[in-house]
Amino acid sequence: MKVKVNQEACIGCGACLAIAEELFEINEDGVSQTKVDVVPEDKKDKAKEAIESCPTGAIQEAE
């Protein structure tokens, strides 16, 4: 599983960090970005929770 952040849609609220700080970080522009290319198997539930919790829908599962 891969995830991506649409940085134009991200408002930098930090919800994804609160859920999965091992997968996301806030960059120098104040918006979220992924820290990993591929989500580890044991973190998939956290990634899905972050996707569902993003208030702007900026986090999506990537192919």
C-alpha cells in the first residue's frame, strides 16, 4: 500500500500526524507529506485511518 498527500488540498491541520506520525510529517511549507514510499504492513490500519480522518480529503491511497 502507498499513500500520497495532495499538498494543494492539505491545510496542515496535523490530523494525520496525530494518527500516524511514523507515516506523515509537516514540511517546510506547513503541509503534510509522506515519510515512507510504501506503508509497512503493520501500519496499514493507521494509514487508512489517516485517509478517513483528513478533513480536506488530501490523503489518498496511491497505486
